[in-house]
Amino acid sequence: MADSLPGSSWQSNYLSTPLSASYNDMEFIDCNNGIAAGGAGITVTNDGGNTWIDRASPVLAALFANITHLSFVNPTKVYFTTSIGNIYRSANQGVNLSPVFAEPLGGQVNDIAWQGNDSLWAVGYSSFSVPSASRQGKVYRSFNNAATWDTIPVGPVGTLSFTPRAMDFPTRSIGYICGNRNYVYKTTDAGATWTDVSPFPALTPQLTYTAIQALNKDTIFVVGNGFPRRQFTAPQMVAQPGQIYWRYTYHRGWQPEWYFNA
């Protein structure tokens, strides 16, 4: 664990709770309450990272589940997505986990977003038990606090299917998802339909976008990686009426590439 005050260098207490812990995601809902999670591990702080509490889940460990993402709704209510296609909710910072969704065909859920008290969206894909000709990216959504869910297919079907990695909803109607094969999709109807708004022209080799943040409904950042990559500056795309354009920044080798639309 490491932290930094604004303008100062990073300081680490070299804490790992337990010693075998490894993490895929971390989120703070305020200056005191935060969680790091990965594998079956859930590690919680209530004092801004000075001390950490081990709340590893024996249920997830028994299922060989890997926590892929977490999202705070308030200081006690948290959602966890997993590699086995399940979404769990905790009302007490990971002390107890309640399953609220299971991908019908197995597979993996990679991210979750929420708006208000009852609207949830998640992204994932079906397991390899699904024939390759039938594979497709998935968006799962609920408008009744996870009591029931709809499944919305996204992107191409088959061997060139899209694997969603991350999502963000700046409003209840507008959301974005990103993943492999250079893809970024946008919805303006709360996830019922999705439009391909990927950076154009497409990059070669293809990028896998692993994180996305929407500052507002019109400005988003995505980050990904592709190898090999030579550093260069691409011409700025000219916006056409009704179209999205992207600005590109490239970095050498394994460094991330960032894009945003304006």
C-alpha cells in the first residue's frame, strides 16, 4: 500500500493484509473509507490507509473466483464483479457478500457502474463453453436495485467478437464501454442500444482498452496498450456535424495510450 499527499512523494508502509494478497482494483469513497480487492481478497481501510483489515472471502476462495472490479455506492454499500460471472453486493464493506447476478452461460464480469439508488450496469462475456461462432460482448443492466437484470449483446458476433473490459456512466442515459479490438461503444438510451464510437482510423496492431472515465457526457478518457508501438503524433481528426472526434497521445513501448473526445 502507498499513498501521497498533494505535491509530495509517494510514501509506503509496505503493508499487505494478508501477506499473500494480490489486488486487481482499489477504490476510495471518501478520504477514510477504501477497499482493495483481487482474487478472493478484500482489504478494507477506515482511516485513510493507515491501517487495513483483512476480509478475504472464503466463499469466493472455495469457488476459485477472482474479483475483477469493485464499486462503492456509499461508505458501506459495495459491489464486486468476478471472473466466474457473478456479481456480489455487500452492505458492510465486505464483511458479508450476497450474490445479486450470475451470468447464465458462465464467463466473466469485468466492471460495474451505477446511477442513483436503483440503476446498475455491468459488462462481461460468456465462457469458452459457448461456441466461438456465437460469442459476443455483453452488457447487463438492472433498474430495480439488482432484483432483476436484462442482458444486452454488444458488438460483432463470432471469432471477431468484442470483449468489454471497462465502463462508465456519467448520467443515467449516457454510458461508454471499452475493450479489445480497438472498440469503444456509447449508449444514449440507458444501455438499450450501443453505437460504435471507436477512434478512427483504427490502429494496427489493435489496442485493448482496459480503463475508461467519463468526465461528463461528452468528454471521456480511455487507456490501453498495444505492442509494438512507435512513438509519433497523429493528425488531429476534424469534427464533422454529429460526429465524435478523438485526440491521440502515444507513448513508447508498453506505455499506455490515451484518447479523449471533445
